[in-house]
Amino acid sequence: MCLIVLHWQPDAEPSLQVWANRDEFRARPALPTEFWLEAPQVLAGRDVLAGGTWMGVTRQGRFAAITNFRDPVQSAGQRSRGQLVADFLTGQQAAAEYAHDVQAMAHLYTGFSMLISDAESLYFVSSRREQPQALAPGWHGLSNALLDTPWPKLQRLKASAQHLVASPQRAEDADAHLSLLKDTQVANDAELPNTGVGVGMERLLSPICIQGEAYGTRNSTWLSVGRQHIRWEEWLYDSQQRLSFRCERE
């Protein structure tokens, strides 16, 4: 994933909502979201090249997602970042314990930021931090930087999601949630971050939904984790296909 907004309220209903866009090179092969045959409790897509995933949830309400940290001069890591998500979803470790394990081996991976929840707690881990961070209830956002770094597209998506959630008649409208993630508005140059890739590339990467020819948004996902049910709604840009999953929470 490269853009994530989430609403974490562990004592409310739903306990977690996530709005996320996966940005990736269009030539990189991936399998669409499904329940994994070898781990039927896991709902996630699959990176064909390395076997991991960018975001997923389990029937028990475990959730994990990862974003790349944008730094054009960083060294390539020894391991695939997507495996960090897959290992948590297929395992049983508490979020806090797993977060500290990931932090200890973060140097083995190309720059990343990660969100980890065991349905009881939610943690943020990054290769650019020294310690995991337990997240307080509320709204949070993550792009290709540290948590809650106020990039224009993150601020725009968070504000739109907050407005939608506050509207009871539209709070369960999957089309409305997915439409927030299809926003192609380009940020003003004065608002662009400076991550070392040049103004032209910053401008290309600034919309919520990136439309680059070789690199862009390939999946938009709205996830809602409730006490009794889990709902996953997704739009696949490559195939122009809608995916919907609903399951009882175990």
C-alpha cells in the first residue's frame, strides 16, 4: 500500500475502518484478493514475485498493511517487505510482540512503514524509527513517509473519510467509500513534499489515485472490521473489476 487512512476505535463499532490505495509498477504481477488456500483465515492479495502481500485481514480481525518509505538513495534490502504482512496474518503473535520483532530486523528491508493490529491494539513500525508506536484511538494516516506526515493527498483523503463516516445515511455505502479513493486531483506545487524525486515526479505522485503509465494506483480498498462481521470492498484498476467480501468474525 502507498496511502492508508484508518479510524481506530477498539471500544466502538466498527472497531477499525481502513481506506487504502495500493500503488505499484503496473508490470509487477499480483493475484487478486481472496481467502488463501493454505491459510483460509487470511483475506489478502498476493505479490507473485515475492509471495507476500501489501495488506490483509483475518477472520479473527487481525490486520496488517505496509507502505514503502520514499527515499531514492536508500539501499535495497535483503528481504521482501510484503512477507512481514503475510507472516503476521498467518501467525498468532500479539501485535506488540510482533511489532518489536519487526523493529529489530527492520535493517534487513528496504525502507518501510507498517501498521499491525491484533484487534486489541494497533501498532506502527517503521525502518525510520527506533521503537514501535502504540496508536491511540482516533484517525491516523500513512503514505510513503512516517505516520501522520501531512502530505496533501493524505490530508485530503482523511478529511473526506471523516465527512463520510459522520453521515449516517452513507456510512455503509461501499461505492461512496471507494469513490474517495478514486480522487485524481493533483496537489498544488507549493504543497508538494520534497522527497528527492524531483518536482515532476512529486506532482505525478500527489493525487490520492495515481495515474502514471508505468506506475500508479492498482487497487482501492475499504475495510470495515466490526465485532461480528468483516467487510472488504475493493476496486481493481487493472481489470476494472469490483470485489466484495463479507464474513463473520471468529
